Amino acid sequence: MDKKWWQEAVVYEIYCKSFCDSNGDGIGDLPGVMGKLPMLKDLGINCIWFTPIYKSPQVDNGYDVADYYDIDPAYGTLEDFKKLLDMAHSMGIRVIMDQVLNHSSDECVWFQESRKSKDNPYRNFYIWQPPKADGSEPNNWGNRFREGNGSAWTFDELTGEYYLHQYSAKMPDLNWEYEPLRQEIYKMLRFWLDLGVDGFRLDVFTRLKKPAGLPDAVNASDPALDRNGYILDGSMCTCVEGIHEILHDIWANVFGPADCYTVGEGSGINAGNAASYISPAAQQISSVYHFNLSSRKREPFTHAQFRKVQSDWAKLHEAGCWATQYFSNHDSQRQVSHYGNDGLYRVPSAKLLAALTLTTPGTPYLYQGEEIGMVNVQFDSIEDYNCRYTLGDYAAMVAQGADPKTAIRTVGPRSRDNARTPYQWNAAENAGFTTGKPWIKVNPAYKEINLEADRESPDSIFAWYQKLIGLRKTHPAILNGGLEFCDADSPQVLAYTRSCPEETLLVIANKSDAEAEFALPEELAKRPWQPVARNLPGDFPAPEATAKPWECRIYKA
Ligand code: GLC
Ligand code: CA
């Protein structure tokens, strides 16, 4: 079956602010990215996802958009962006843009207008409610960043009403019930498509629909962090009935006619409900970036969870759906620290995780820095952190009497800043990221862990990524093959086959710190397995050989 371009893509996520600074102001920028396109081409990726680079006060590093039609001056100009787009396209690299459609910045002209008066034409672009009789908030919802007093509502003196914000008070929620808002968004999406972008990553797309009547929350997601009776129930605005109508409307107006790629980021999606969003018949979005395996707050997935999630999503492919694969992004920890072993086994475990991402069904999403095995960071001072969750969780803990040292050691490991420290290009000052003062501290590990050192090493992680990405082009089973686990539920080894009419691939991954014995089911054991790739040096052993810690091998029959 013919594939769409995005089914064959390997996507690389760029967090522009931390990628490469070209002018010494300490902030990564578009000219910086342009200079590194050859490196990305060399890696083998063929699509870039930009997290928001629109004009923004940067309260949430761009997820608070002030001007949906312009590039933030810290990153460059619209002209720079067009140039970058042309360069990327001429190199065979597509570009998808983040679209933040759940909320805008309070500095967006729509909100500036909206707050002016109750009869302003933009009033209903946002969700305004009068206070309760006692003057309090319309309901008890907490904001996700636990900011301010904790409420998801902020009172605006000017008109005497509250507005809703699931995140920061500086990120008011947009009102998708209001037709003119929809039309304004559609116009804006078409603007970027006309400019030549290849698709969109849709931020928190499952939250666009709010429950009718805005009822009080009852079930706290993390009661320990709730403040002043404001309850954060993560599912309150997630996948609410009516969400499909909104998504289909966007599709009918924009995505469908443009036939563009869309990947929705959102909680609440699993193999059970995914088809209602992403099957072609649903006419909503192309694919979904879900949290079934990777989440900043949860413990790392178990072997059993990995098998179950992968098998369930693989089945969806038979229904015409298409999955995504990733372990890290700008909202997570560094994958080698969270799911691998960033000490003794940093290199092989980084490689093993890469193999899982790049040999399972769906579109792989790589995050900047994982191709050189970048690791988590622990700062000692809250001032060094920037992530809104980290700041809010820390404040909540300290308000409840935790001592600051304990609080920082608790919030640090879950901080999104682990993934947001500057890209480590080389061992020079500031890891070669900037000649100025970086907007967030560089991870001190950069002296050992950096692109230059990695590429000079015979054991290069970058080279392993190149190899795996290359395999996707020569082995049809990776793109088209079915997925079958064959590891007898081993507590250490994850093993699976990918089979299509032309070939069968076998992946054996010892995702553990200890050596592992491993046997194949009889019918597989007797097949003539040829070596394809291995993440350790030395002779290539047979499939059933004892696997070293974090060893990963790929065979073909
Ligand atoms: C998504 C983004 C995250 C942002 C949030 C609010 O989860 O990935 O970085 O803080 O949405 O826009
Ligand atoms: Ca800069």
C-alpha cells in the first residue's frame, strides 16, 4: 500500500530556544537552526517539528502565543523562517509547526480586545463568567501550573468577570463554541499552509472542548499539590463529549482541503479511543502523539506495559490508523536518564532506546539531544529553573512546609528543564551553544557529552541513529510489517518480530542492567537469522546468545 509522506517520515523536534544561538544573545534562533540543517540531513531525519516560535512573552516558552502570524524577534523574522523553509525543502526536509489552539497569550490582540468590554466583538473569543454570588470563582478548577492562588480563573477588574485559563493566568483559554473564533483560527492556519509548511502538531488538542455548564471538579489528579480548595482534575477538560465535532470542523475547513499532516498532542488518548480521532473515516487528524508510554510524572514503563501498548497500537494499523513513537520531548526528562541507565550504560542504553523508537510501527519522533545521549540535570537553586510546572510544584510544596532543599530534589527530577538545557555541540564554553550567557544553564555534563565528542567516538550514538534511520529505507518490514512479541514475557528482554511478505526482522533488546538468557519460540529459533545491527562492538552473536546489559541486536530472515 502506498504510504503518505508522514508515514515514512522520521521527525526531529527542535526546541529553538535551546538549539543553537547565532548572535550571542543566549537564545537559540532560526539562523542557528539553518546552520545546523546539514547536520540534521546527515543524521537522516526528513521532517522537523518546531515547538512554537511565534511572537510570545515566553511565559511558557512560546506556548503562550501573542501573535499567531509572526515569528518571535528573539528567533528571527518571518523572512528568516521563509528562508529556512526553502532551505529545508530543498534538502528534502519537511517542516511542521506547533499550533496552540487551546489558549493564547493574554498579550494576543484578541485577548486585549476581549477584556475591554462585555460587548467587544472579541469578547466571546475567550471564556468569561461572572463571579458567584459571594464574589468567588465560577467553579473550583485549579490551573495546571498551580500558579497564583491555584485557581483556573482570574478576575478582571475592568469588566468584573473571571476568565478561564487551564494553564497560566497569562494563557487564557480560547472559546471554541464561538464561530467567529473558529473562522479566525482557520484563516491563521491557512496563512501558514500558504507559506508552505507541511503540517501541524496540535498542542493539547483534547482540551479544546470544555464540559457543559463548567461543573466543579471532584477528583484531584494530585491532591498533594492542590491549593486553597482549587482542584486540578486532569480529565475535566480532556476528550469531553463534543471534541470530535470541533476537530471535524477544523478538518472540513482546513486540514481536509489542504490534505496536510496533523499530529495531535494530548492526554486521554489510548489505543481504545484513538480510531475515533485518527482513522481516515473520522476526518479529524492524521495521527496522535499520545502519552501511553512516556510521561514526565509517571514511573518508567514496565516491560509488560511496553508490550501491551505496542501490540494494541499495532492492531490499530490494521484499521488504517497510524501511530507515533517517542520516549522524550521538551516536556519530559531526558530519555536515557528516565528509561535507560545514564551512568555505566549511558551509551548502550541510549542506543537501545533509539532502536525501540525506530523499529516499532509508526512515525518516530526524535528530540534534540537524544542522538548524542544527553542526560538530565539537577540544579541546586529554584532560580535556575524555568519550567512553570517546576516553579508551581515547588511553591506548592514549600507553602505546605517542605524544606526548600527537599522540595528542589523532588521537583528537579520531573522538571521539563531536564530536556530544555542547551544543545551540547562541543566541549567549548557553554557547550558551543552560545558565545553569550545562555537563557538557561548548560548541563555541566557537556564536557564529556557533546556532539563533537560523540561523533569522534567509535561508539557514536549519532552514528547508531544514522544506521537505524538508514534501515528504515532498506527494510520494508519496519514501515509495513506486523508486530509480534516473542520474548515469553521476559522481565529483562524485549523481543519482537516485524514481518511483511518480503522479510522478517527480529529485534532483541535486553532492557536491563544485568546479563540475560534468552530463548526464541521453536518456529523462530530454526529460521536462518542474518545479522543486521548491534549496539555493542565485537562479534555478532546468534539470537539466543546471552545478552549483555542493554545489548540490542537486529536480525533478518
Ligand atoms: C503542551 C506543551 C507544553 C505546554 C502545554 C501548554 O503540553 O507541549 O510544553 O506547556 O501544552 O501549552
Ligand atoms: Ca540568538
